[in-house]
Amino acid sequence: MDEATDSLAEYVRDVGSEPVIVTVDGKPIAALVAIENADLETLTLSTHPEFLALIERSRARQNAEGGISPQTI
């Protein structure tokens, strides 16, 4: 971040199909990504640790126990 030469607004304008990765000491710490087709709820849930853990538990249970087939639904 110490090497950033443009304002945040400039980097935001540069975000296209590829994210702009922010690094400190060569390690990624943040990303600027375009959100044209995403809503706030989707963005919030996609990074929420408890929600991600719930999804992982659900997938593990589905793999272990099976579930309802798409045809049945």
C-alpha cells in the first residue's frame, strides 16, 4: 500500500473484469472488485464466516447423507 500512487477513486475506476489486489509487504490483504450485478446481501453473505461455515456443513451433510434429487423437487 505504501507504493500506491493514485487515489482510491482512480483504482476504483480501473476495476473491470479483474479485481485490483491490495498488498502489504507482498501479501494480499484486500481486493477491489466490480459489483455491478451483485446486491448488498449477496456481497455481505459471501464473506461472512458464520454463513460460509453453514454452507460447508450443509455440503458435508449432503455428501454424507444424500439429499433430495432435482427430479424429486
